[in-house]
Amino acid sequence: MSRRTSRPRQQPAAPRITATSPCPCGLSATYGECCGRFHSGSAAAPTCEALMRSRYTAFAVQDAAYLLRTWHPETRPPGVDFDPAMRWTGLEILDTTEGSAFHTTGTVTFRAHYTDDGRPDSLHEQSRFVRHEGAWVYSAAVFVA
């Protein structure tokens, strides 16, 4: 009789997002019309909320280059590691302050929903954004209890 060994449980691959897929940020546009254009570099996020949504989507599609490009150089880590057991499942924008074309700073308070190894959870955060060289960038965050 052969002895069975257990194999490590593999996570299913993240859903493939195409230009015509619904945008993970939760707006009604397709990925290509919404956050995808920021990820590709064909447009820049005009507000800190748009940048927040596009950064959430970058986590969902695992676009480390975009995350690093939109992180303030003073707080930017050397790299971004994605947890293969984590799947981002929804974004709620709870509040924004400033962050328009007329401002140089802004904040976005949000709740990002995810599953970690199939278990649902959420991250509640207030992110701070600043203009750097004319573009909105993520600066820092405070986790909200």
C-alpha cells in the first residue's frame, strides 16, 4: 500500500483583469477606462481619491511598479511583496478631505475588503496623499480601529 503525503494547498490564481473587465475599484467603468489608464501611464490620477482607487486596484491586479511609482520617495519601500493567499474583494470610500486639483494635500478614509486564505477580513485606513513633482502620491497612513 502506498503512503499518501499531503501537498501544500495551492491558492487559485487571481482573476485575470482585462481592459473590458469591471474595475476592481468599484466604480462602474471598465478597468481600461478607469484605473487601467493610470496603471499604463496614459493618464495621471486627477485627485487623491482617484489615486487611492487606482492603488487599491494595483494591489488587486498585483502591479508593484505602479504602487512604487505612486509612493512618495521619502516613504517608499524598496519593493512590494504580494501575499498569494490574499484576494482583494471590494473597496469602500468612507471620507475624503481636500485632494482636488486645487489642493496640495488630501486624505482618503476607506475600508478595503479582502480574503486571506479564504477568510474574509478588511483593512480600515486613512491614507495621506501629497503632490510631488505635480502628481498625487501616497505618503503615509493611519490604521483606523
